[in-house]
Amino acid sequence: MKTKELVIMALFVGIGAALHILIPGIGAGGMKPDFSLLMMFLAIILFPDKKNVILLGLATGIISGLTTGVPGGFFPNIIDKFISAFAFYGLFLLVKKNRSIISNAVLTAIGTIISGTIFLASAFLIIRLDGAFMLMFTTIVLPTALLNTIAIVIVYPIVAKIMERSKMTFA
């Protein structure tokens, strides 16, 4: 792990945390669209390494857990981000040779849906979250997947160009 990579990943986690705090809660239980997830996915796209994925999953999970609006959502966030980071990484490795902005967008949508499903399932089991799973899935997870997909299409080319100009190499 290079120091430059760690610094950039820390910036992504910090930006994700700031967005997570600033975005207002919606739906049942004050759940929020999770843009920290978007930044975690972006960091995995730029620095696809198992050690980085472990670090990003844990750091993003802990920080998201600390800033969540869902009472008792700390552990569901850690579980969700850690598993989602590896699921996204695995999917990323499957399409690594055919990488494009479209594949990144599709992976982000799938990763967000996986994350939301894991979060809701673990929240229902751990904190006995009240409400209908499908209602929360359709009103929170799917719109968040759409927002994250649009955001990655906008953000990834900008970040990739900055990385290229700064001579920061990435996979």
C-alpha cells in the first residue's frame, strides 16, 4: 500500500462521510441515501487491491455507522460496507478487462443494491427495524442506486482525469 493511495482513499472516505452527514434523512427511520458508499466504490475502482478493500470497507462502515440517522445502525453499517466492498471488488475483477464508464455505472448500481439489501437485512435482524422490507427497499435503496449510478458517471471521469494529470497511477 502506497502512502499516496492511502491519502487519496482517506480523502474519499472523508468526502463520503461529509456527504453522508449533509444529506438529509428520508423515509422510515430517517434513513439516508448513502453517498459514502459511492466514494468507497470509486476508491475500489481506482485502487483495486484486497488490502485496500479491507481498509475501505472497515473505515467506511465505521464512519457511516457513527454518522447514521438510524438508531442502532452502527453494526448494520459495518456489516453492510465490509461485505459490499468485497462484493463490489469481486464484480469489478470479473469485468476488469472490459472496463468502461458504463461498466462502472452498472457495478455501482449493483453494489448499491447489494449494500442496501445487506443493511436492511442486518438492521431487521440486529435492531429489529420496524417497517416493511420491500417498502424501504423501493423507497430508499433503489433511489440511492439510481443517484449513485448517475453520480459515478459524473464523478469518475473527473477523478480519473485529475489522477492522470497528477501522474498518480492506478489500475
